[in-house]
Amino acid sequence: MGPGNMPPAIAEKLNKEINAVLRRPDIIARMQEMGLVATPMSLAETKQFLTNEAKVWGEATRKSNATVD
């Protein structure tokens, strides 16, 4: 995640470093303790995942008639 105008080289570097952290056994174990799964992804995979999640949760929100007070 970052600003839309982030230079591609910086986005790739951040992605590489984040994925390195997500592969660490201590991080994997801690995330599992919290019921999470560490899933390193490429930038393209991350974009697709977030696009899909926005659709899924957007629809769930609309169907639930949830509002912000």
C-alpha cells in the first residue's frame, strides 16, 4: 500500500521486504496464533487480491444495509 504515484522501483522494494518478513518463521508462527495466514504475494497478486476483497466486502456491506453513524 502506498500513494498512487509511488515509483515502481520503490513499490517493488517494499514488496520484496514485506514478503521477506512474511516468510520469517517467527512471523508465520505469530500470525497463526492470531488466526492469520502469512501469504507473500507479487504486486500484481496483491492488486488483484485487494480488488477482489473490495468487491466482496462492498457487496456484503450493501446487503447488510450497514451505515456509518
